[in-house]
Amino acid sequence: MHYRNGREAKNGDKIIQLGCNGQVSAIGVLYDAKPGNDYCNGYIAPIQNFGVTACMCDCLHVDDVAAMFAEKGLDKRPEGK
């Protein structure tokens, strides 16, 4: 199992899922993924922290993150195997 950028995927990883348009569609922890499949494999347990203070110097707008993905060519889903 590998992420879009080729990094090996493991259950318990904190992940960001990209939608069809390259936007962030989910953030959470990967679980119940089975080796040998990079498509429709596993689930994302959402991470929610209510009342977290936002330090703007440590934050990025989601559109800027999507643009960085596009610059690296990670905004397009790989072809099926």
C-alpha cells in the first residue's frame, strides 16, 4: 500500500485525503487497510480537536496546500493498476 507520493502506507498513519479536484476532503487516522491495494482500501478515523488555538504563523489555507500539491503533480489520481 502506498500513498500518492509513493510513501508506504501503514495503519495508524495520520493522513490527508485529496478529492477529485485536488482539494483536501478528509483528515484523520488510517485504519483497517489491507496490503496489496491502493484503491478503496481502509477507512479514515476523523481527528477532531475542539477549541484549539490557531497560531496563524503555523497555519496554511487549504487552497494553498492544494496548490502545493498541484505544483508537485500530486493533484491527479494515479492510473489504476
